[in-house]
Amino acid sequence: MAADGTAAYPVGWEADVVLRDGSTTHVRPIRPEDADALQRFQQGQSERSAYLRFFAPVTRLTERELRLFTHVDHVERAALVAVRPAEDAGGVGAGEDIIGVARYDVVEPGLAEVAFNIADSVQGKGLGSVLLEHLAAAARERGVRRFTADVLPQNGSMLAVFRAAGYGVHQQLDDGVVTVSVDLDPTERSREVMADREHRAEARSMQGLLAARRVLLVGPGADAAPSTVEALMARRVVDAALADPGDTELAVLGVPGPVEAAPGVTPLASWAEVAQVDLAVLALPPQEAVEAVRRLAGHGARGVVVLSAGYAETGQRGLDRQRALVRTAHAHGMRVVGPASYGLLTTTPGARLHASLAPRPPAPGVVGLFCQSAPAAVTLSATLERRGLGVSSLVSAGHRADVSGNDLMQYWLQDPATQVVCLYLESIGNPRKFSRIARRVAAEKPVVVVVAGRSGQVVPPGHAVRATRAPRRMLDELLRQAGVIRAENAHQLMDVAQVVAHQPLPGGRRVGILASSAALAALVAEAAAANDLVVATSSDFLSADMSDEDVERTVEALYAPGACDVVVAVDVPVVMPRSGTVARAVARAAARTGRPTVASMLGLHGMPEELVATAPDGREVRVPAFSTPEDAVAALAKVVGHAAWRDRDHGTTARPAGVQQARARRLVEAHLRQAAAAGDGEVHLDEDAAAELLACYGLMLHRSRRVRTAAEAVAAADGLGWPVALKSTARTLRHRADLGGVRLDLADAEELGEAVERMRAVAAAFAPDREPVLEVQAMVPSGVACVVRSTEDPLFGPVVSFGLSGDATELLDDVAYGIAPLTDVDVHELVRSVRAAPRLFGYQGAPPADVAALEDVVARVAVLADDLPEVARLELYPVVVAQECARVLHASVRLRPAEQRADGLRRALPA
């Protein structure tokens, strides 16, 4: 902040955004040099739009108005503009046109007057809603908590923007003008509105790519060496199109070697021949890609697929080139798939798209498959072909500089051709958003996920991922919370996909076993038990000399109503060749009853024709076959777990009563201002400040007093009430009764005085150069001591953890984690998921603890962590849970200026 109160240009307010129609634009703070663009914008507005903004037919701004509107301090006065490259300019940085303006002017502390002006050409595309989100986020950052605006009654679109945003809104009509007041504190409704708008915009954006019918391939040049990587990539795309053009028209530009015109393939001689296209595929050296994207402007392209590598994975220069590529594409309204992408394809009948390096398209099916690197796409494509598993669409995002698995999930949620979502992820750039979207999709369609590396913390070169301080198993907790099916590797990803793509979800975990030997039946039973399944029944063994009628009777008995929930069929003859009778009988029974079935039969793998039958309603039912019984049971168990998750109540977002978010926000901002004035980047709140902040969330801190002498301790006990506890404040002794750092139930002055002297001696032994400081605290009812923490992680956002206190918990890492916001069911499961949880429920005759009160504490911590990203770390240790209450005995709170969360309160594409 400068001496005149002007803030530095807030780079963090810049963002690329997706509009309602799926196109993109750039939002940034206004600059003094925007005066000419702002004047052009105003002159281009219709008389009606100008009147609705200024209450007068303003066609041109005065010099004074231009200076007033473009010279802002980004604190008391701020403005955001949405921009696109000027039509007569060469691209980003060469001149921009403004297509929307949003501004606020502070009129009193916490209150600002706002105004919006949207270009006629983009009205109806949701830009006003986007600008409101971004302006509200900027205003909250500057301490503004409420907007007010004067709007003409006939300006229905602007009034609708305010009303539909989900904030608390009050309107009043006075003298022909509607005064609108908007409370900027986020609400459950405002989050839902933003998520729904984000879903529709990003789904439309992906539809623009996957429904492309006119594709332009841009190669390295007709005179380029045919042996270069780019030339080979371009030739691969051309050859695939010649072999099977799908339902698209491929225009080919700059591909070395002869390209003959053919059905679906049209060679072009130069850029002058390029007509309207939906999608561009670039097989170019990296230094030429940005210019190619600029030249696509005006040709209607909704996106570009970048096959070439040589970007962020090569270092800073490559990263700069990658950022320039994405920025240029977004400025022109396009999304980017890649760089280093294998491409994308769809199998929709009548609209098949093949814009990839795959030599041939996969079979049509119901699986939407997303992966990142091209090698992963090659492996997965070969696996699909070998197993006979079909896809609805396949997208390889390469470095996922722009399009990611989150975008595809948004699309596949509403795509009727996709019934199963499979994601092979080498990194997750925005886990919080991933969890939010995946949870929504998983409630409708199975989502199967592999994350390369168990922790997800090993980041491939070129992938943008924030650093994290979260434990390695945080990713497992995130996936569990999202309700996705976690596969261990690509092999199991395909195993599970086979089941959910062709079998209904199970209604329970009771397994029926059909086996050709007792040994195989025992093997399946052991695998089932290991995967938390229950063996309900096992048929008579299928001997090699059984007649077809006996096989049929045995199979029918296993599929009898109520006999089991799922079936595992294993047929491995030792001497006699397998006849196929068992396979056909199992397929018919599975199709007739709709009972989920998996098989492991010698010589069968994937989706074999022997295991295909017709259901009573005419549907074709395929029973998936696995190479081993263990693989079959493991895949089935994953699906059973997902079905159980779908059937459970997932609750509603926990919002305990009595939360004073606005007051908490003011306290945090005041503490950080004081710290900044003192030159400190962080502040550790003392007990009084911590108690005041926690009280805003209904967390009452059981107060203590700090003392140094026995006399001070006795005086404190007289004031707090006897009996008391005495605790050391030294880091090495806090919470350590075994080291003499805690004494409980001290009932009189003599006993307390002796405890003070002993504890001072212990503290002096650990830290002889420091004056011992102790705490006196009134005793609370005995109970189970717990620890509740929250941390603001750069990657995962607000992470809440719970465990029981004690060395065993710390040493064994018996801690449960969740990412805020949490539902009431999330909180319920969190406190029960630690291994030591039985101690809360009357373990070995102890009285049961007030778990409901404990859950209330955890829920309030989760809300605080979600509301206040400035709370870098919060620790409630211990929280003593007695029979009828939960008391917070100590709290530690550390604040620091908040960074922009990856999944914040405004829609934005990856930076």
C-alpha cells in the first residue's frame, strides 16, 4: 500500500473465465491506459444500454469521466473489465476491446456503491453474473461487506443478476429508482448458484469441443522434414482420418508429403483457404503455436488440441510459452486441450469425432475416459481394444494447461451417452473443485479414478500443482469423501469399468459363488472376506461330467430370489475342455434376473460373446470376465462399496446455529492489520483474542490464567473455582502428564503450591534459561480427551482433522481428515473413523461420551476453517468430551494473509 492509500495493481484479480455459451474471456482490473478502449466501449453501446447505466443517453464520456473511471486506487475505488483482443489488433497485448465493466466506490466503511455495464454483443451470456462474483471477491478482500446499487425498474436483467446470485438481497423502490442492497457474505445458496453456473458453462464449453464437426489440422509446413515429431504427428492424424473419417470434415494445412482429397479430408494450400472450423488440432513446433492460435480468430474455433510437447516440462521458458498459448486462446474464446495431448475422440452415432493420434477409434460404449499424458492414452487405448470395452468419448489433456478432468466430469454428468466416468490422473491441480464435482457426478454415475502414485504428490514435469503440507493419505480421504471408486492401477480401473459399464449396481454385499471345484470356491470365499463381502451361498461344484440340465439347475438355484446380491462364477477345468455351457447359463441367468455377476473362466477375458445374453426387456447384457478370481472379486467389491455409498444419506452442509461470520471477519482483518503495521506476516493470537474469535463460531474456550508463583496460582484458583488443574506452557511439557507437565484435581492451596514448585523445577530442567510460566484452570467433568485441528493447505484448502489425544494416537497417526465444507454426515463419519473411536462409546465399562456435543465442535471448526482462509492453523487440544458436554480447554490460533484458494468464491480457469 502506497502512502497515498493506493494499492499496487492487484494481479491476483486477473482471471480467465468461461461464459454461459462455453466461450472464454479475460477479467482484470482496469488500468489508466484503458481510456481509449473504455471510450470505444461506451460509443458502441445502444441508446437503451447507455440510459440504463447512466440514467441518461450518454454516448460519449468526457475526459474527466474517463480519468475518474480508469484511475482507481484498487481499495476505496476499484473496477474490473472483461476484455477480448481488438478486432483490428494482432492479438493479446496488441490492443483490447472492453466487453464489460464492473466497479465499486466505497461510500462508508464496509459499504460500496456498484455499477455494471455489459456490451450489447455479449448480453445474455452470463458476463454480468461473472463480474459480480469477481467484484464481490475483490471487495471482500478490501473489507467491503455490502454492495448498494441504484437500478432503473426497466433494467430487469441487472436486477435479475443481483437476485439470482444467492446473496442476501434487499430491494426498495423510491422515486422511480430501485435501490438494491447486497450482503456479500457467502451463503449456502450463493455457493450452489455459482456451482450450478460453473457446471453449465464448463459443460457447454466441452460440448463445443466434443461435438465438433469441422476440424482443422495445422502441421509444421508442407516443406518441413517428414521425420520431425510434429510431421509424424500430423501424418498420423491424416492417415487415421483417411482410414475412418468418422462424421467430421478434416481440413489439412501444412502437412509434409502428399495429402490427397478424399471423403472427409480436404487439403488446404494456405491460411487464406481456411473457412469456419469448430476445432483445431495443432502439430506445430511450440514457437509457432501462439501465432497459429491468433490466426484462428474469426474462424469460429471453440478450442485447440495441442499435440506437440516442448512447453512447461522444459523449464521456465517453456512455461512462459505455455502460458502465452493458453492466454491467447482464452482471449479469443477458445479452450486448450494439451500441450502434449494424445487428442480427443467420440463415438456418438452420427457425430463421431476423431481428432487424435490413435490409429483407429475404439469401439462405441458408455465409458467416458479421461487421461493426461499421451503414453497413458496409448496404454489405455490398447487395453480397451484388448478387453472389448467401448467408450463414449476419450480425452487426453497432456499437461492439462487448461482443460482438465473437472471439465470433462461437468460434461459427462449431463451426457446421456456416458454412463460411467473413468479418470486416469497423473496429478490433480484443484482437489477441492475435483471433490465437489466428483461428488455431484458420483451420485448419478459411477466415477472410477486412478491417481498415479499413492499420494498424488509426485507431480509429472509440466503439470501445474500447488505445493501441499497435507499428509500423504489426504488424497485417499478426499476421494472417499467424494464418493468415487478408487482403483489401485490402470488394470483395476479397466476391471471396475467392465463391471459398472455392463452390470447393474448391487443391492447388497452378499455373494453367491459358482465354482468348478472346492478349491476355487474356497479361494473366492477368502477373497470375498478380504474385500469385506459376505458369502451367502455356494452352489454344488460344477463337475466336468455334469449334464447341461444339471448345470442349468445349479445356476438357477444360485440365482433364486433372495439367495444372494451378487454372483461370482469361476470355471477352470483341469482336464476336460471348457464347453461353454456354464458361461451361457450364467449369462442367461444374469440377464433374466438383473443380478450383478462377474466371471473368471479359462480362456475368457474382457467382454466375451459367450457371456452375452438378452434381458427380458430386449437389452443386451454382458457379464465381464477376469483373468483371475481375485481380480473379479476385487472389482466387484469396489462396485459394492460404491453402491452402498450411493444408498447412504450424505446429509446437508453443516451450518451450526449462532455463527457470527461478519464479526469474525472483522476481528481477523483487525489482527492482520496490526501485524502488518508491526512488520509481521503472521500473528499468533493470545488466549483472549483466540477466545473472542472462537466465540463467533459458538466455540467457548474454558478460560485459564497464567501464573509464575504459588501465590499467583492460589489467587487464580480462588477466582476460577476449586478444584483446579495446573499445566505447563512449555512446548515440550504441554499436555505431557507423564513428564510432569500436567497436574489435575488440585483441591486446596497447599496441594496447589506444592504442584507449582515441582512443575517449575521440571520446566527449569527442560529450559534452564527461561522463567517457567504455568496455567491454572478450573476442572471440568472427566471424559475422553480429543484433538480437533484445521489447517489452510495451499493445495487442498481448509483441512479439518480429528483424533483422540495421547502418544499412541500421535505415534500411530490415528487421525481422520476431511476437507471443508463438511456435511453433517461427513462430521458423523469423521469422529467414528479413527481406530480409537470405541473409547467414545463406553469402552470397557467407561461411561459413553457426549458424541453429539463433540460433533458440534467439529462442525463449528469446519465452518470457521471454510469461512476464514486467513486461519492458517487452529488447534483445540484438548477437547474433553464428558457424558453430557464437550469442553475446549486450550486453543491455539495462527493467522496469516490469505492466498487465493484454488476453488474460491469466484469462477476462474486455471492460471
